[in-house]
Amino acid sequence: MAYKKTETYTEKTTSSLIKKYENIIEQLGEDKEREGLIKTPERVAKAMQFLTQGYDLDANEILRSAMFKEDYSEMVIVKDIELYSLCEHHMLPFFGKAHIAYIPNGHIVGLSKLPRVVDVFARRLQVQERLTDQILQCIQETLKPLGVAVVIEAKHLCMMMRGVQKQNSSTTTSAFTGEFQKVETRSEFLNLISTKLS
């Protein structure tokens, strides 16, 4: 079967962005007609639409599409979910892992939907603090579980490539609702996401 490339962009937006990126390249002192740069404005225009496709997606609907009635009421954890986002202050990438847990209250959700929720909110111009909270609120509002926990660990290129230029720093954010606001439940979750199960 032949390889089929999937693109996420509109011609109208692409055309508008191309002109803007051509101008940026020129303003930076480069020659937009140089061989290596001729197609760069188009590539960047399409890439930016891909990296911000979360604006066109509904995370609540994604969860609702795979909700199932179930009596299970113990902690469900999906950890080490890769995430890639763009810092809204400098539009440079930040990347890392999200760890999510919830305690069902009559409904569970297909496990693949939790990473999809992460992607919906990560594929926007973001700050890590808001990203953490948006994931938490979406799960809480849609599943109405007994509690939700979200921890994100990420490295920010805006700190690594410019500004303070600290290469080994990382940022951790967390948010908790319901049962996870209890010390013992939160401690169990934090212990489980930091433990490698054999």
C-alpha cells in the first residue's frame, strides 16, 4: 500500500501565513529566494497549523465518545503520556510527560482518550500551568469522577535556548480534585507515577 501523507491545514490560512513568514524571513536579513528557504514559508505555515490543531478539537466530545458504565471505583492511572506544546510567550516548544489519574464514579473512559485530551490542549499556544488545569477540568466535568489528578513534567526551550539558558531545568505542575485532595490518596498517586512496575 502506498504511503499517504496526512496534512492538517486549510489553503486559505496557509496562503495568508506564507506571506507573513516570507516577510519574517526578509526582516531577519535572509534571502527568501535562496534555495533552502524557497519552500520554508509554506512548510512553516503548515507546521504551525498542525501544532495548533487543538483549537479545532473538542476534548469533552472525545471523552464522551468512549464512556462506559462500570462499577469499578479504584484509581485509574495513565502515566508517561508524551506531550509537545508551544509556549505562548515565545512560541518555542516545551515538551515532557503528563500523568493522569481518576477515580471512577459510575463511568470509565477508553484509556486512549486520556492521551487524546492531553493532545487537544497541548496543541495550542500554552503555558504549562493552564495546560495542567484544562486537562483536569475537562476530565472532571465530563466523567464526573470522585477525583482527578494531573501532573506534568516538562522542559521549556524558552528557558534552554534563550533568556536564562539553563539546560537541565524542568518544570513540574500539578492539579487535584475530589479524593485526590486527601493526603493519602494524593500520596498513593504520586508514589505510583514515580515507581517503575516490573
